[in-house]
Amino acid sequence: MVQRIAVLGAGPMGLAVAYQLVQDGHQPVLFEADDRVGGMTACFDFNGLEIERYYHFHCISDHAFLQMLNELDLADQMHWVETKMGYWYQGKLQAWGNPIALLKFKGLSLAAKFRYGLHAFLCTRRNNWRPLDNMEATGWIKRWVGSEAYDVLWRRLFDYKFYEFTDNLSAAWLWSRIRRIGRSRYSLFREKLGYLDGGSNTLLQAMKSYIETKGGEIKLQSPVSKVIIESNKVIGVEVAGKLEHFDKVISTIPLPYVPKLMPDLPPDVLSKFKSIKNIAVVCVIAKLRKPVTENFWLNINDPEMDIPGLVEYSNLRPLEQHVVYVPFYMPGEHPKFADQDQVFLNKVKRYIKKINPDLTDDDFIDIRASRYRHAQPVCDPGYLTKLPPAALPIRGLWVADTSYYYPEDRGISESINFGRKIAKDAAK
């Protein structure tokens, strides 16, 4: 039986839900508040360059993403590149990311290097995350690598992303990040990451086209103001003051928006959604005439820089100019999040010129800042058990966002995989 299903949010997860629904013969209507699809993967016109507002990359372990490319005949537009990592520490740019770089790293004892390397290696070999689920991440890291390696290599990564939440994060969530990058290597010494011709927009537009060709509908600039629930059953959504009837509703918008959108949920479910914390991001993107470094990812430990690192995207995807992303993560309630864009732009110029003194203000072709309030869920120990099931105790209603594939970190492949699963569940 063909079902009319509303999908809220046109990020990768929402698109994957709608994609799977039309593939199975249903008629989804996808509602998106933005003027484009993509959510955090959406692209914008950066002075003649169509590029993501927030950086994305792909690993060889991103199976759901690669399967989607095959289904949409995009596999030939995927390219794999050997990339490099670096570490800016004590005012010096050092190589990073392989055993030789670790041994040569200046500023760390041999014992600390061994402990750090052993921990990273074992993380890539571990598959069972359950024993780590209720462990606190910083304590887990310190027990393995010791206080010296933690202070040099880890502390600022935590402090400049999670601030006051640093000491209450799940070790399972952190392990999944270490493992994903570790498994992006095709040898112990070489890292391989991927990019799509045209960036994420190539995939987003192909999914959008497939959904619409198969009878689905995508409504942009159409925020849902309320999900209508009657007699413990969803009956539709309210959009622009009007009720649209649906058999089922699947929400993929950030969980903190759910209580306002669905005030008629049971009180215990509402309280769980309201308790979820999220980290915000101000992501600066700069277009330069010259490269900053030869690295794709540069970790940073510098008392004069309030960032954990930067991403030199053009060292992955070849572009006419050099493009760098510099993310400033912080809780949305932090006073710094209220700073004007120019504050962040000025910092980035200063930081980049410090890392590469050969760069001047004239080398900056363009520089912009984008903000996203719910960029990263704060995954505390036992996180998944604190979330309501995606299939809520309301007939015909499913709710999920990137939080639901914990302990995996947010990513396009994980969103596609989870979105397709939830669509199959909802369409039963």
C-alpha cells in the first residue's frame, strides 16, 4: 500500500529517508526550512566557487555513502587522495599521523609517544564499543596515554570543542572517531581520503533528482511549525498555518527543536529531548592565493589560538585557489558564540599568518563565516540509552538526528545508512 509520509529536514539523513521511501514505492513529501537541500552539507557560492559551508571528507570505510554513489551512477566521480596530517606545537609545524612522525615529534618523551601510539593502534583494531559506553573519555584517554601525552596532544582538542562539557563525554564516541581516521589508512604510513567532483552538492542534487523523478516532493523554505497528534496518533503537520494530512511523519531535524515542534508528546519523552546538549560552530572558510601548509588536517596546540585545528581542503580536492576551513566550536550559550563574524575572521587571518609567515593580507582572496547552532551532540557516557527510541510511542511518528548513530560521529555515510534503515522501518 502506497503511504503518504512527511519527512522533516532535507539534510543527508532526510534525503536518505525520502530516497528509500520512493524506492519502496511510497510518496514522501520532504519539508526543509532552508532554501536548499543539504543541512550541514549544503553548498554556497563562495565568490564563484560552489563549495560546502562546513568541511566534509570521505573515508574508505564509508560503505553506505559509496553504495549510494553506485546506485546513482556517481562512482566514477569519486576520487581517492593520499593526504597528510600535521601538528602545530610550540610554534613549529611538525609532521603527524604515522609512526615515523610520532617518533620524530618534538616536545614529547619516548614513553609518552609509545603509549599514545599503542592506544591509537588498539583503537583501530577494536570493534566492540559497549565496554567503553559508560566510560568517561578524558579519564579513559589519560589512563592509556598518560598525563604528558594528554596535555600535549589531547587537552586542547577537548577544551576548544567542548569547554565545560569536556569531563563528561563518552569514551565510545571518542573511540569511534579515532577508529574512523585510523581505518582511512591503506598502510601504516599512508592515509587515503576521498572527495567527489563538485563536492557534496553532486550527491545532494542527484538524490534530490531521484526523489522527485520517482514521485516524491521536496518543499524548500517550508518549515513545519507543528506535528499534529490526536488520540496518540500522528495525523499530519502544520505548515504556513495550514494542516497537511499524512499517514506518517519522520523527523530528522536537530533534536533540540523537537519539543517546540511536538509539544503534545508524552512528558517523559519531551524531557529526554529537552535534556540533550549540543555544541555550536562558527566555521570560517578562507580562499587564498597560496597554500598554508601541505597538510589536509592540521592539529593545533598554541596558547594564542582558540581552535583545535584547521582543514586545508584544497590539499584533498584540487581547486583553482587554496581553501581552508577553520572551525570554532563552543556551546551555543558561550559568550563567544555571540561575537560578530568579523571577530572570527580577524582571528583566522592572524592564526594563518602565524603558521605560515610568508602569507600576507593580500593573499586572502575572500573569507566568510557560517554558523550552525546544533553542530555536534554532546555524547555523555551511556548516551544512547538516554534517547527515546526513534519509533516514538505515537503511532506513525519517528524522530532521529545524527545523535542516533552513536557512537559513530556525525557524517554523510552514517546519515545515509541510518536514514535508509528508519525509512524501511517506518514503511512497514
